[in-house]
Amino acid sequence: MAPTLRTVVRRPPLGLSVLTGHDALERPVRWVAVSELEDPTPFLEGGELVLTTGMRLDAATAGPYVERLVARGVAGLGFGVGLGHETIPAELVAAAARTGLPLLEVPRETPFVAIGKAVSDLLAAEQYEEITRAFAAQGRLTRAALGPEGAHAVIDRLARELGGWAVLLDEAGAVRHAAGRGAEAAGALAPELDRLRGRAGRGGGSPASLAFSTPAEHVVVQPLGARRVKGFFAAGRGTPFSPVEHTVVNAAGSLLTLALEHGREHASAERGIRAAVLRLLLAGEVEAGREALERLGERLPGGPLAVLAAGGDPGAALEAAGEEFAVADGDRVVVVVPAARADAVAEALAGAGPAETGGGAGSGVAGRALSGAAGPVGVGGPVEPEELSAGLDQADRALASARSGAHAVVRFADLAGQGLLALLDPGAAAAFSAALLAPLREYGSRADLVESLRAYLACNGHWDAAAQRLGVHRHTLRYRMRRAAELLGRDLDDPAARAELWVALSV
């Protein structure tokens, strides 16, 4: 902020006296302009302390001269006496008093250049103080970012530095954290967020910040993300931001972006490490897996374990798994949890509701509602760490049943009551059935061979019972079965052949 006229007047070496405009001495002085022109206003920007000896001023021109200066918005007028005028003309004093323009008397012994140097020194000192304040604020923001609360602490600190409010938003515009009245103000930011997204869509990359004002407050909105928009933050207050405060806001944006990117990279690295450990465990390298975990300061949960196989969106399933041992593998995500929490984690993975709170290592799912990961989930039975591979096989079989059935979560133990077909992979079983029965379906127009075979096997090879079920003569059925045996190349009296055919017909 520029020094005020009062600060300049109080510089003892200058010896300035205030004749008019005592109530306007808080005006900022942005520069000093020396001019003897009758109308210097074309060369002024406003906010200057104009210095003159009045060489071109007289009683007739004094009033219009002051009015032009006031219209231009100068900070004040300094009149040097002892050169063109021994005293300040009364007409000039009257015009300044009438318009409220601060009029300063500059003694003969004070050179105008001394006033210019004094104002320049004050401006430099003010700029230095602003830079110092900016560095101090950035230091406080940095310390906040390094604390346990990270981005949330930066938002809190920013609101205090500005004396206003601040809010952190996710990519969709939902509030992640707010300070002051940030949560309330966030509701009005939707159009601005859309505008920033539009800029990104037209130009590519991350859009620039956006500032706007209302009669009640001034607001700055910035996107977060190094390569693409991954969130937003906004800050506002009732008065305009100074250049220093804009610098502080920009520093907060950089820290929030770093925190966001580092947090994602850290989470990705942790998932990669857990995935590697999980692969060791599934391969039977339990001791190697335990050793890797110990070096990371973690350990495998004690007691029986359960393996879960989650379908649906892999990203959502990994997020739902939280800090559990999870890895995306093919078209499903494999998760290992303590057997006691298998049901709760499975429900969370399926998007059916929050996982219940649980203790022990890797309980990251606990206590969070994890919707959005909706998809089928297969749960393997309790196994020891050395048996995780078998647990994964069970989980995959249960997942296959979940994908083809009406239940989002299927446990391997439940498959025993669903018959042999529940243990088969639906895709493989369908392909097997189509290939085995194809000769019967392609046999001319005699599509009744399939149903005849089904009735024959259902009646356990009893001709009369099967013929009665079909409504045909038993000799007709015998003929059909001889023809089916020839087409299939199988002995229908062989129990193994009968079993395969029955499975194919059931599928």
C-alpha cells in the first residue's frame, strides 16, 4: 500500500505545512509530479502529489487549475514559495479549501527533488514491507501444508491470512473443507467453476484463475492440478485483495496442488507396494511377503484370512478397499482381509453400504460409506496365509456366480447348496454346452433330439417312462437315442457320458 499524504507531511526534514484539506491527509501518494503547466492533468494518472511554484498561476486561473487537479484525482498540491510567489495566492487557497484538496506549503529551502526522494523511499519501504509480509505468510502456509492436516490446514491458514473465508472443492465442485463462511459461499461458485472448466476444454491443460466481485465481497477462484483439473479452491472477503494478498493466494494454490499431486502419488505408490506383497502371498511366498511388510512398518493381519474378488469398476473397488491389501488383476480386484471382517468389506465393495469399524492393521475401509464401487463380489472361505491361492480360487468361483446371479455378494460356502453348476465358470460352461450339443441342434429339422435326450437322461434311461413323458412310442425314442449316440459319438450307457450331457443340457 502506498504511503499516505500524512506520512509525507510528517517527514521533519521537508518542513511541509498543511493549509487546506486536513480531513483528506489519508489519501495514498502514488508518485510525485513536478509541473509548471497551467493544465498538467493530461500527464497525470491520479494519486500524485503535484508540486509547483505557480509560475503560470494568477487570480483568474487559480480556481480552474485546482478544479482540474481535483477532477483528475490527485492526492494533493504542494506549492513552493519564495520563487514565483512569496506566499501562496489567496485565490488558490480558497479554491483548495472549497474543493477539499490538500494544499501544502513547501518552504524555499526545501527542493522539490527532496520531496520526490522522500516519497520514493517511502514507496520502496512499503514494497519491502509487503514482500516481507508475503514471505512470512507463505512460510506460515508452508508450515500448515507440512502438518498432519495438509490441504485442510492450508485452507484454514489462508482464511486467517486474508481475514475472510476459503474453501477447498473437489473436481465436481463438492466441498471438501471450508474455513470461515466458505461452505456457505461455495454454493454460489458453480457458474465460475463451469467457466474455468470451459477454458480448460477450449485451450487444453489447466485453466488460469478467475476473480470476480459482488457488492458484498471480492472472490478469487483457482483450479488445482498439474496436468488437468483435479479440484478447485476459492477465497473471498469484503474488501479488495492487495497485490501481496494475491501473492499469498497464489502461494496457497501452489501448495494445495502439490499436496493434491503428492497425495495421489503417495497413495498410488502404497497401492503398488501392497499389490506386490499380495502377489507374493498368493504365490505362496508368505515369509517374503511378511518380510516386505515389516520393512514398511506393517504386518499381515493375524488369524484366518479371507480373499475377496470384486468385479465392477476397478478404480472404484480399489478406492473402496482403502488401505486393505488390494490389487487390480485382470477384470477384477483381489482384496485380502481378516476373515472376521470379510462380510463388512464385501458389502462395502459391492456398494451396499459402509463397512463396519474394525481394528487391526489395514482397516482403511472401516467407518466409511463407500458407494460407487457397486459390482459383484465373491468371498472365499477362511484360509491360513499359506492357503491364500486356494482362497483366491474360491473367491473367483463365487464371483462368477455373483456375475451370473441376482446377488451382489456371493460366498463360496453358499455355493454348496446351489448344485454342481454353481461351481462352474458360466462362460466356459456355456461354450462347453454349445459345442457338445451342436450336432443334435444341426441335425436337419429333427430339433426334438435335444428334448428327447433330456427326457431320456431325466428318466435315468427308462424307455417307457421317457417315452410317456415325450408322448411318443418307446421304439421311436429308441431310434432317436441311437441317432443321438451316432451324432455325438458317445455311448449313452456310459455314466461319464451321461453326466457330461446332463451338465450341457442343464447349462
